[in-house]
Amino acid sequence: MSNVQLISSQRRPAQMLLKNFIRGGAVAIQRSKAIMIQLERTKFSFLLCLGMSIMACSVIYLKTRILTEPKPNEVSPSCRPFSNTCKPFLLGTKKGKEWHRRDCQVQKYILNSHLKCSSLTKDLHFITRPLSQEEEKYPLAFIITIHKELEIFVRLLRAIYMPQNVYCVHVDAKAPWEYQEAVRKLVSCFQNTFVSSWSETVTYAGFSRLQADLNCMKDLAKSKIGWKKVVNLCGQDFPVKSNLELVRYMKSKEWRDRNMTPGVKQPVSMRYRTEFQFLEIVGSHVAQKDKSLKKQRPPHNLQLYFGTAYYALTRAFVNFVLKSQIAQDLLEWSRDTFSPDEHYWVTLNHIKGAPGSHIDGGWAGDIRAIKWRDQEGTVHNGCKGHYTRGICIYGMEDIPWIINRNSMFANKFESNTFPEALDCLEQWHRNKVLNQTIVPLEPSWLLATQSNSSSSYFNSKAGA
């Protein structure tokens, strides 16, 4: 065999191997293409199914939201009509017209997990800008202690809310988790509103009630908002005066530089509260200890006073309460007393060196309209709702007395027993607020509209 033939015979196997390799590569490529096509088809099917699932879920969600989430900006036929007793008090009522509430599911709206802050102020009719320079230059601080009645709290906050003010909300630590979360969700939508940095498990007539206010005071003392006076509220209060009226009342000659802590020297009938030791059963009640054990005299030989737990205090006085050794000593001494918030503030306000002290104030300062059972026949003509712990839960027929009294706030209301009473006072108050303002009104600020014209009140005010 020649060399040429030998070389040729050696090349044939190599060529065959190369051809087989190329053929195998082509087959592999074809298989890969087939696999890729199959994957693309699978991917397309998956994406199609995913898209259809998202669309289906979206439709179900939107339908559910439409059915369950109220539309506060529309007049709701399911809302309670205003009582005939209320109608004479609704300012701006046109002859032959009826008022219709725009929303009646405030609590349901707040509990909705899809709540958006961007729409909350409009949907719930919060006032979104100062209504006068006078109010803007005199911001107020509010302490609100709550543990129940979510709907009343929301409506209370809506009634007193102004963007120049600041609000500290103390939520009772024993309140249900859902309640606490709903409150936190609501206040997070406002830069000037917050939940207190520390929560107490509040006991009726216990030291914890006083401590709750002090917790908020510590937070408010750090606020960059230059508030002038602080007012404390509970979750069943409702304002009677407008924010403008509150500012003018606080700035009046009588109260400009003074604290409001209505009260008198401790009556004999109230001495047992501070002469004997009491034990706070956390979250339950306050019980007297051994009746043979008496407390020592108050520190610094202070004269004790007895008054309401509600006040209007200057910022300088709040700083005094938080830093003064006298105030701190009285606070520690008060830990085992009964209902210490009814002697603490008023006693400190009778110290001559305290900022804004009012030595001869007595019961001056009309902070609360309250119908006490034991004042029936003298201060008022009886409770038209019902009494709880000697305090009237207002009914509809109590509203004229509240309005004519014109206190700063009224106490107490319940949403389940006499809801129409709160409806009436709320609408009366909002109408008054909007009638007093000099700035252009926003349609969303209206809580109710009159029949046959969804903007009759707004138009009449805007054209005035």
C-alpha cells in the first residue's frame, strides 16, 4: 500500500467521526430548540394563568370593597335621619330642606385593612388647613385617653382636629389589639397626631389614670409645635365650642396667663380619699387597705384641693409639673390615694410660685358640661338618657341643655344607646365651625348636605 493510500485510509475514520459529531450536534440543537419551544409554551401558559388569576382576584377584591367599604362622600340612605328635636339647632337650614348625613360607617372605614392615608382626610371630612390666622397663631395641644368607643373617638378627633394643633392619644394597654391597631393606623395619617410613647393599663379612679396624662405631657413637652395650652379629654367627650371659640376663651383677659383647674379646698366628705391608703388592682378597681393605716400629711405641707380631672394648662405649667420637686413629691405621695387626678392638678395650681396658678379660681373655668345625678333639680333638669356611675349618658333631649350651657366640652356619649344625640351635636358643631371661618370652604368638610342639593350649604357659604 502506497503512502497516499495509507494516509487516505487513516483520514476516513476521522472524517466519519467529524460527520457523526456534526450530525449529533445538529440533533442536539434541534432537541434544544424543541425543549425551548416547549418551555416558552409552558411559560406562556403559566403567565396567562397567572394574569387571569390576578384579574379574577382583582375583580373579587373590587367587588368586595365596593360592598364592604362605605363611600363617605356620598349621601347614604342607610344613615340615621336627624331627630326633629335637632333640626332647630342646625344652622344654615333652608326652608323645606332636610339635612342628610354623608357617612355613617366611620368605624367600619377605619377598620378596613386597605385604608389609604391619601384619601382618609377627604373621605372622613377632616378640616385640612387653619380656618383663621388667629387660630394658626395660637395652636393648642390635646391629650385624649381612650379604651373603647372607636367611632366616638374618630368623630371626636375629627371635630377638634386642626392642622396647626398637636394631639397625643393614650390608648389603654388593656384595649383589644384590633382597637389599638385601628387607632395607630388612623393617627399615622397625621403629622401632628401621635400615640403616647408609653401606655398604661388604666384603672378607674387609680393612679394609672393620672400617669396616662403625664405620659402624654412628657411627649408634648418635646413637640416642636409651639402650642400654648393643653386640654385633656376622654374618648366619650365631644366639643361644644369651636376651635376659634376655644382659642378666644383661652386668650381672654380672665384666662390668658392662667390655668383652668376647677376646684375648691378639699371638703370633709372627700378627705377619706387622701387620708387612707388605697391599692390599685391593675385594670380592675381601687380598694382601700387596712382602715387603721393612715397616710402621712402631704409633702411640703401642701393644702389639698378637690376638683375635676379635666383642665386647660399653660405650657410653662406643664414644664413645672414635669420638673418641679414639689410636683414630683406630690405625685409620689399620691400613688396610693383614691382618684388622685381629682386633687393633683388643682392642688398644684394653688401653689403661688407655679406658672399660671389661680389661687382664688374656685370652680371657675367652664370646661365640662356634665349632668351629675346628685345635681339633678339644681344644676340641671334631669338626665334624658341614663346615668352611669352618677354621670348622665346624654340622650337627644339633653342636647338643648348642652348647647345653651356652652361649655368647652360635653361628657358623656355612647354610640350604641343614644346615637342620635351625638349625630345632632356633631352636625351642629360642624355647621358652627364652617359658619365662623373666613377661608374658602372645601366641599369635603361637610358632614351632611341638604336634600335636593348636595352642595346647597357649601354654595350659600361660598357666596356669602
